Amino acid sequence: MKVKKTLHELGVEYEIAAERIKEIIAKKRKELRGLRDSICSTEAYEIKRELNLLYAQHRDLSDIANYLKRYYEPHNGKTELFSYK
């Protein structure tokens, strides 16, 4: 059975997903700090690469969450999902 959700509810789900990504980022940063002696190691490089992807995912999820939660609020006429100012 399909459950219908409002845009605000979907936005909240995206917000929760963004928070989960934020928790993973914190764990990866802690893991990276533990590699101080081998900062140029392959392992450190991989963690940094993962962090870059996670930061992008977090930003996208947060932007989408905000867009969905504020969809019906009055705006300036633009219908852009992402605003790069």
C-alpha cells in the first residue's frame, strides 16, 4: 500500500538523511585524525575522497530538504532548486 506524504514530510525525511550523512562525516573525520602519522597514506587519501563525496551528498540533501519544506511559502518567483549566490 502506498503512503501519500506531503512535501513537508518528504522534506523532513531528506533532513533526517542529511543528519545521518553528517554523523558518517563525523566518524570519517575522527578516523582521519587518527591517521596523523600517515597523512599522505593511501588510506588517508581514500578517507578524504569519501569525505568530499559525503560533503556533497549532505549539501544536496539539505538543499532538497529546505526546498521541499518551504515549497508552498511565498517566494520571489524563482523556481530554482539550488541557488548559487
